[in-house]
Amino acid sequence: MEQISSAEKHPFSKTLYSFILHKGYRSGDKLPTERELAEHFGVGRSSVREALSGLKALGILEIRQGSGCYIKEINIASLLFPIQEQIYNKRILVEEILESRVAIELEIVKLAIKRATPVMLAKIETYLLSVDENSADGEKSIKYDNHFAFEQLLADMAGNRILIMLQNLIHELWRDLTSKGWRHRSIKESNTEHINIFRSIQEKDTISALEKMENHILWGIKCYDAMNQS
């Protein structure tokens, strides 16, 4: 029998979860009462109660008898609520993460081209060639966990600290999403695309570099059915 998630049975959980994130609550903060939440959203108190129970089950809330509901944990793990609670909705999450990656990585590419230095270009090229040489021997010496190294080197060259922070966050989300039940493309294939992107950056061909990077990232959507096994 197919299992139905609590979020699917009680869709108001997602609304309440978004409310918690957007309000900027921190661990230990107290939520409004059931009555206040019901009035705010225009729903019955039973819907609020069910939503609170669902978020409690996920470890996001703590319900203290006679005191109220408190934020237990708001971090990367809790940001992955859609992954943990809605496997059926995983494809949508893949698209959202990769669309976010496109927005961040393309801006990094533009700044990297603008701020490229001979030293940084040489550093990136040395890295790409070393990966290419090692992957020819069966990829045994390469750890896939570091497959964002090229993008991170580009971010270093772009030199924008806020973009680096956003890039790290989106990379972490992607790692968590694809850590199980996901067939990654070969390191050699991925590195070949990295080299092609890098050549366009070297030539300061912004249009070509952006197009290649976007295609490289969106591969995860195009090949979703083949890659996702969950």
C-alpha cells in the first residue's frame, strides 16, 4: 500500500512552515497561539493543530504542554523539509534547486570573466587538467564529494563573498538531495564540460560561457528520470 506523507494529508503544514521561515524565527522562539494562527490564516484551529503536530514530528517544533509551541531547530536540515516529507514531490525540488543554481552560477561566471587574473586562470586550468588526467585512470583517485571544486574556483575568481555564501548553501542542498538514489554522471564527462566552459571564460566569450554553464547545470533536470532512482 502506497504511503501518504503527513504533508500531503495536511497541506497547511507547508503554509505554516513557510510562515516560520519568512518570519525569521530562531531556535527557542515561541510561536503565536493556535487561535492567533487560525485567525491569521483564516483556517480552523484543527488545521493549525494538525500542522503543528506534523512539524513537531519532523523535529522542527517542540510543543510544551501548557506553554505553547517553540522552534526547535531551523537549519539546513529543516530547510530540506520537502525532501524528507514529500518524496513524491522530489522532481519539483530538483527543478527549484537547479534553477537557483543557474541564477547564482551564471552571475559568478559573469564576474569571474570580468575579474579574471592570469594567476587564477592558471590555477583553474591546472586543476581541470589534473582531474582530466586522473579520470583517465578510472577515477579511483578522485572523490566525487568535491565535484563543485570548479564552480568554487570560479567563485573565488569572481570575488563576491555574498555569492560565495549562496553558492555554498545551494551546493549543500544539492549534495543532500542527491546523496542517495542518484546516479551522478562520470567525473570525466563532467570535467569535459568544465573545460569547455573554462575555455570560453579564457576567451572572455561571456555568451558562450553562460550558455555552456546553464546547460551543464540543467542536465540534472533533463536526465532526471535516468538519474533518480528513489
